[in-house]
Amino acid sequence: MVNTRQKGWRVANKCRILLEKDGWLVGDVEKTSRFAKVKDLFGLFDKVCIKPGIVMFVQITSNVQHPHKKYHAFANIYGNESIWIEQWVHMDYHGFKRFKYYPTGIKEVEKC
């Protein structure tokens, strides 16, 4: 039996490690405990990442991607060359599949 909370933290930690190796300063938004739950930033994102001149909002999921509609809508309003919106889907035994959201569309990025 899989403890979903532990699995979620493992996946989020893997994502954090990959982002930090790529030079991002990573901030956790989602904080949960048995007694208190703080939801995602804007109801959409788990992490906020910063590089000089760029802010990236990241949603992390396991095995099933969230519907693209709400992330693409957010990208239409706020996304530009300095504000990035991404969804990272961790596929068991295969690593992450990344989706980047642009005002002009959605792009699936290479696996990492």
C-alpha cells in the first residue's frame, strides 16, 4: 500500500533537486500536515522558482497530468518571456514529463 503523502513529498523533492541543479532558486508553496492544509499558490502551483530575470511557477503531479485548460488560461494572462508556467508530471519508473504553457499554446518538453 502506497502512502500518497510520502509519495508526493518524494516526487516534489526529486523535482526540487532537478531545478536546483539547473540553477533555480526554489520556494515551496504547498505546505500540508495532518491538521492544516495550505493549498497551492493561486490554486494552481506547488513551487515558485527564480533565476535572474525569470520567475517560473511549477505544478507537480504523479502519473496523471492536470487538465491543461486552467494553466493555459493563466499563461494567456500572465505568461511572457520572464514569467514561465510549467506542469511537471512524474511517471513512475520513467521520470518527469514537462509541459510548458505559453500564450500561444502548450509545448511538451523532453523528459527529465
